[in-house]
Amino acid sequence: MGSLHDLAALQGQSPWLDNLKRSWIHDGTLRAWVDRGVRGLTSNPSIFAKAIEGSADYDEQFRSLIGEGSSIEDCYWQLVVSDITDALAILRPVFDESEGLDGFVSVEVAPSLAHHTEGTLAAARALHARIDAPNLYVKIPGTAAGLPAVRDVIADGKSVNVTLLFSLERYAQVIEAYLSGLEACDGDLGGVSSVASFFVSRVDNEIDGRLDAIGSGEALALRGKAAVANAQLAYELFLSAFSGPRWEALVARGARVQRPLWASTSTKNPSYPDTLYVDTLIGPDTVNTLPDATLEAFEDHGTVARTVDADLAGARAVLDALAAVGIDLADVTQQLEDEGVASFQDAFDGLLASLSAKAASIA
């Protein structure tokens, strides 16, 4: 048993894989990751763009779909649904063994819907109907427009991965959407699951640049500290929200906590340790979804120890110090949300353009 198994067994954190490609499904790579301790999988439009554009593995199905008269966007979704369905089957034993805690595979609604509540709700419901598996998470962006859709899909009794979270304020709204959705859901809640995907490394990327621009000794001393502090305080919020009479009433109906999921946990700055956003965010009832390179690094030299709430006072002090040197965290997190939506839209649009060109060459 390696470090990935130890994360779940000793610390209650589930390591997930933040990547998917068709070759991994067919050559046994994904199953091997599960054997090594991976307990779930996340995807997004950028991941699928890299997978589909980066290999010929999808060409045969794509040619067949084009031959049947499918539109380019319909082809995209057929390719995605095929991979997600196969990945769900590989992760299903984990879902069954964990009694529905893990074994989930996430697929995201179209990024163009990030600011459209009704469109997001319709798309999420359609994906759950199309991919009828108990271990499916439909990813909904945690934008202001996405929150009502999160609530309504949870009220439907379906499972949701709320993605693109950066701020503590928005995270609190996501928790409320989950709780109110559970309260509106009829019957037993044991089959309803959710994670809240709190993005980490991008916070340091943006804030470090702003600290460099300020240039004072006090500012430069804070480089590389903001992202972890922000996530650790999100965990404190999680502990507070999932306790007390309101939550206990839902537990009596079978409800599960909405686990924080640490996303964007590969280290972008090469001067920082490559397991920085894993080693510092370990704790019970959490998920960390990692690119394969970061999984390899953690298996090799990561440290399995509870760290996520080891120094919450220190985390608060970091955010206070950032404000003192002029960092507007609300502005940072709104910018990151906007950039995240735009990045997924660009990847989606680029892939459709690539598929259109390929369809023209086939014709």
C-alpha cells in the first residue's frame, strides 16, 4: 500500500485523478491508477480538448458520427459521453465498496452556460438522464447564476460537483445551495452526493504577481502563502457549516456532507515544492484531485499527515497581512472566476473548431 492509500485510510482524504484520455481507458492505465489508490476522477473542457486533439484515438468514432450526419457539437458530446461512461464502469467498484462515498467521475456542462441559470439546470438534468449512473457527478460552475441550478439539481436527488470556487464568500453560498437543495429533496438523502471544488494554485499565481508589483519586503514575504491559507479557511467554514441542528436534521434523513475538493493543485511556480498543495491540505472529509504528474510526485515524496486545520490562526494572519499590503482578495477571486470560465470556453471553442476542420478533411 502506498501514500495514496494512506491518505484515505489514515487521514480520510480521497485522492482523485484530474485527467482522462481514451487510451488510459483501453490500455489499463486508469484501472492501474485505481489500484494504486485513486478513488475518483475529474474532467473539464480543457482536459477533453487536450485528449481529443492530442491523439487519433477518437478518429474512428468521430468519422462514424460525421457519416451519420451528427453536428460538430453533438459529436463532441458523443465522444465525451463515451469516455465518461467507460470511466464510470472502471470506478464503479470503488463507489460500491465505499458505499457511495467515492468512485465518482465528473463531467461538466457546456462552459457557455456559466452565466445562464435555466440553461445550466436543463443541461445538468439532461446529462444525468443521458448518463444514468449513480457515481456520476455533473459539474456546475459556482457562479452567481450557477447556484440556483446547484440547488435545484440537488433537490432532484442528483449529485453535483460545484466547480470554479475561489472565494470564501462564494463557497458559503455554495454550501447554502447544497443545504437548501437537500431540504427541498423528497425522501431519503443517502443517494445524493456533492463536492465543492475550491481552486488553489491559481490564487497564488495571481496574488504573487500583485505582490511582486508592490515590491515591499512585507509583500514579497507573503509570496506562495495566500492559496493555502485561503483553502484552509474554507475547510474551517466547512466544519462550521456541517454541524448544528439544521445539519443534524438532514443527517437524520441520510444526508452526506458536501466535501471540499481541492482543485488546481499542481504547482505552477517551479520554485515551490511540487506537492505544496497536497501536503498542506490533508484532512478528514476532503478530496484532492491531482494531475497524474502530481500524483506521481506525492507517491514518491509526499507527507501523509493532517495539516489542513493545523494552524487556522496562521491562515487568518496571512489573509490579514495580504489586506494590509493592499491585496484585494475579493477582486482577485472574481478575476480568477472570470478567467476560469473564459479558459474553459476557449478550450471548448478551440476543440469545436478543430473538429470542424477535421470533418471538412473527411468530407
